Amino acid sequence: MSPEKKVVVKKHAYQVNDELADKIRESMKSKNKLFFNMMGSIGAGKTLILEQLAAKLSSKYRVFVINGDVATTIDSDRIAKQGATTVQINTGGGCHLSAKLIQNELDKINIDDYDIFIAENVGNLICPAAWDIGAQLNITVVSITEGEYVVKKHPIIFKNAAIAIINKCDLDGLGFNSDVLAEDASKLKSGMKVILTSAKTGQGIDELIKALGIEP
Amino acid sequence: MHEYSVASAIVDQVKAIVEEHKAIQVKKIIVSASPYEMIIPELLIEAYGIIIHELDKFKNSTLEIQISKAEISCLECDYKGEPDEKGDPEFAYNFICPKCGSRDTHINMKNLTIESVDLVIPDN
């Protein structure tokens, strides 16, 4: 009978991902690149916000958007029409991006060809919160149509973000209310930058650009 | 459900350990997780079973999850330690600092640690 051996490991399960995420972050920082991670539910308005950002920024900056979705290239096609370079990652059944998925796409381009990188991280308020993709700043997007308890029900993804976007504010007062979401996001994390937007009308997009530290 | 990704991350790390020790079989992996880890233990074990199904060296191995202590750090004062069991009455997964009363605390939810691996090694 072959002998058995117990190996003491004491390593974090996320260690490989997190080390690669740190490497991506450091590499972007050393090259003076900006890299943002946009998280939020399906239908929160992430893609339309990214279309707005691409339209406003692409005349001055070279923007590279990595869209994560289960299937299709609908989102990357939409954003590309606004002047950004885009790539679509189809995750199949995967519910989040990872540092490895980001690195795979960065390996296919010359990072120096771009100034700003943004990842659209699939579409839910749970799984993306656990996986560091190497971004310098996390943004969580919710829309007021998701209900008044959406921040309370998903506190972790807000804790992990520096900016909370409350979107679809053009519907404020029409049976929906942005106040409670903005208040919850502010109370949950001190220093949280809460921005009220309507990606449809363009409300709040300039404020978002400022909050991201981008010279318009 | 990101338990599948987590189970894959565990298996990938253990594969390297198997290689390093030239093991012929994995018997058991023990991981520790805090009560506020972003996983459902039953789903993690289920995902592990699916992943190892076609991995000869992992066949019949088990994944055991031990619950470890939760730890918070306060962003207002220097407190670092176990959270108050009552938590924050307003927000789940948030805790009031037992030392200074601040709500501005951080709980480590990525503490899932591979503690040990039981291997069968060649007889030589």
C-alpha cells in the first residue's frame, strides 16, 4: 500500500487570481493607464452608460472596453459605434470576469495603444464582487427600477466599490425613488461617491467622468 | 453561482501541489472559510465533485470545509478582530466596531484558505 502524506498548504483559494490582478493593476499604473471595473445587474444600464462615456471621451482619449456577457457581441458592438475599441468576452455560463480573462485580452493588444480601459463585468450583483480583475477602481451601477431595497440586499458589491451609480433617474418620481438608494449607498461606506445618472438623457455623465479622475 | 470558479481555483492550486510531490492520488483537501465567505459550502462541494469527475488523480477525493472565525477591521480606529454577533441592524454583512462604535468596518470575505492536502505518494 502506497504511503500517505499530509501537505500543509495555508494558501488562499483566490491567491492565483489576486496575484495576477495585482500584476495587472501595477502594470496599468506604471504605464499611466486607467482601468475601471463596472459591475451591476442585467438591465441596470451599464452598456448605455459606457456608450455615453465612449461618446464623450473618444475624441480625446483612446478607450478600450472589455465587455463580459454570457453570449452575443451586442454590447461591444453598441459601444464600438461610439468610438471606443471593444472586445467581447463570452463567458458561457460564467457569472463574472476574472484576472485571467482580462489578462487574456490584454495579451492580444498593445496596452500603449490605449489610455483608458473599462471592463463591463457580466451582469449580477453577487459574483463579480468576489473576483478582483485588476482594476484601479470599482463602480457599481443600480437603476431605480430595481427597487428600493437593492442596496440593502447586496451590500457587499457596494462595499467593494468606490463609486455607486444610481441610474435611470429620468424615472424619478414616476413610481420610483432614487433617494433611498443614494442614502443607503452613502451610509454603507464612508467616502462612497454616489452619482445620480440617466444614461438615457445624459444626466450625471460629466459628474461620473470627473469622479473617475478623467480630464474632460 | 461562482462556487464553480472557486472550486476550479482550489483544484488548480492542488494540481501544482500534486505535481510538486509527485503524488499518485489526492485523498482529501481541507479548506477553511469564515462564516461570511461569499460561498455556499454545499454548492462548493458539489462543484468540486463535478470538476474532479474526469481528473484521475482526484477521483474519490473529498473536499472538507472547516468554518473559521470571522474578522473585521475598523476603518476609523485600529480594531482588528472578531465582529460583534449582533452586526449592523441596518445592513447585512456589515458590523459595528465593538471598540469605537463606527459602522465603517470591513469584513474579510475572501479568507477561503486551502489548509492541507492529503496525498498518496509513490512507494519508493
